Amino acid sequence: MDAMNRLKNKDQIVASIQALGQGTVEMLSQVHQDALWVMENLGVRCTHPEIMNAFSPFETEGKAIVYDDRIFITEDLVSACLATVPGIDAFFVARNSFFIGGRAPFVYDDTAGQGGVLPTLAHVERIALIAEANPTVTGSGVGVMLKDECAQIDILAKHCSKPLLLPVSSDASLERVQRLYADGRKVMVTFCLTRPPLQVNENVAEHFVNTARSGLPLFLSALPMAGISAPYCASGVLTVTHAEVLFAMCAAQLLKPGIVCIHAGFPSIADPRYDYRPNYGLVSHNVLNMLLAHLNMMLDLPTIQSGCTTNEQHVTPRALSDARTGLAIFKKYGFHMVRHAFGFLGGLLDFSIVKLEKVAQIAKEVTAEDAPAVEMPAYDERGFSSIQSYGLSVYKDDPLTAANMGKEFTN
């Protein structure tokens, strides 16, 4: 089948071609095809019995293979699973929506000008109240990470009536979110089911299974990093990210057919200037995530990516400029939902209340005309070759990483 024919939403294909160009849309359609190859030929390592059992019945039809703790899925099964995911028009969040999202381990002390402060429920309440009061904030996650997950969910739900991104890592928190959903609240439960290299994170697998079976909408993330756990090129890191989320979506649909699934793929870029840590402030980071949003919209999948972030450790003019640039890029090219858009600082480690307030104001003012000129990345066949060679190992030693370093992902 021609790669373009795999894309489902024909109206969105036209819109994406108008926004991005024919060549970029063809690149994204090839990314989807390459991700299908990954699912069928590299598979995903999994030892969780209920996830493995969800795929096992399809072995007799030749649509899946469960062998040696790996699950291999054919294109036919992936397509069948995606066909049961409710589309964007049926989803409860409008297009072009900016979310707070995320869970920073620390709060930034805006008075002292330093990070590393342990968050409290009072911080969660302030985040929720600001989210509720600002029309540019379409929805919110908890923002920071606390041990008492249930109390955190309660505080956020009490003070913010908008759509919520909620964590579930216990039976008690699952019950809390189920009650909210039964009361008509618009909630999504966040999971990153996979981790490098192409394997299920067994620490979250049980809660994923229980939440999927409950029927709650699932926000499914994956975090490949170009140059570390994915090829150092746009098409390569998009392929690995997309493949990992496709696996989680298939697992969810087999556990609970028709469950709402949000593609929350989060491609990032290793920056050698910062000891190969991810640099979320690059223009390229926003572009990667915007492109993945367009691929998902063409597949008619609800989608939320990462963007409008910074690599700055303090609330500097550069941090606010990075946010403005990201907001403008997404406004110019269009998207469904974006998380991390407001209060996060470098590495998503600190959350600044002041930055949240400032960026919420910037989001009111910024327009598509404020976006920088962007050269859309082309499909790089070397990225797919790297996946074939390094798919289950580290890409730091991949010759493509050395060849593209300082050239592929820049500002």
C-alpha cells in the first residue's frame, strides 16, 4: 500500500499540505510506514502476562507473534486497532489547545531565584487556580509531583473545571479518577507504557491494564531521544516515538475496544553541549512535536505533544522568548493539544508559578506572524537504516549521530 493511502483523514491531509508542504506530508506518511515496520520486525519486549495475552489470540491469524518475551504486530492488526480509536471530532478538547501538563519534581522559588524547592499541595492549588482563571490555558495536569497522588488529584479537580491530565499509580488514585469521570469530568490518565529500547515499562504495566479496562481515556506517551534512544534525524526520532505509542494504543484497544486514546508522543533531542541531555528549548523541538501532531491528525487520532518549553534554568528573558517562539510555531502551523506550555523550566525539573502567569499572558498576545522562519526537515533514509541496525541499542555510537550533530537540530 502507498504510504499516503495509510492516512485516514483526507481533509486534514489537504490542510497539512497547505501548512507544511507536499514533501513534508509525504515524509510524515513514510514515518508512519516505518513505524509499522518497527512494530512487525523489531517488536516490543514485554513480560506482563495480561498484555501478552491480549495479543496472543491473533497469532493464529498471522497478525501477531508473541515470542521470547517480545510482541511483534503486523500492519493489519495495528490498522484494525487504530480504526476503533475515537477520532478527534468526537474528543472533548478542541484543536489548538495549550495545556499546563507535566509533573516537575521541584518548584522554582521565584522570590529567591532558584529551583529545587519541594512542591506542596499549596503549589498544586495555585497552579489549578491560575489554570482556571486564564482562558489561554485550555486544561491542566498536576504540574508538580507529590507522593500523595490522591490529594493532588482532589485539589486539582476542586479548583480547575477544565480538562485534566491525571496520573494513576495506585488503585486508590484510579478509583478517584473513575469517580470524576462518572461525574462527567473531562479527564485523561497519563501513561508512558514503554521505555528504551522498545520495551514495556513493567513498573506501570499493571496500572495501565487496570486503567484501560476501566474505560478511562488514556494519554499515551513515549520519550525517545534523538542521538540516544532514536536516530539523530527528524524522521528517525519521529518513527521510534510513533511506533512506541502505536504499541500502547494497540494494547489499550485489545484490552478495551473503543477506548479513547490520545497520542502523546514526545520526541526530544540530545544536546552534546549539555552532556547529551535533552534540550527542550530548541526551535527543532517544537517543530518535531508539531510534525508529529500533524501525522496523528492525518490519522484522525487525538494528539497532545510537548512544546513552548525552554532549556533555561531560571525565568530569564530567553526562557520567555523560547515560550513565545514555541507558541507562535504551533499557532502558525496548527495542532490539537500541546502540554508543558507554561510554567516549566530547563529539563522540566522546576515549575515556576511566575513563568506560568507570564506565559499565559504571552499566549494571549502572540500570533502566527511571530513564528521564526522554519525549514521543514526532509525524510532521511539513513534514519530508517539506523533503526534497522541500532533499534535495540544506543544510538550515541551510530555514525548518523556524528554526521548530523550540529546540523540537523538547531535554532
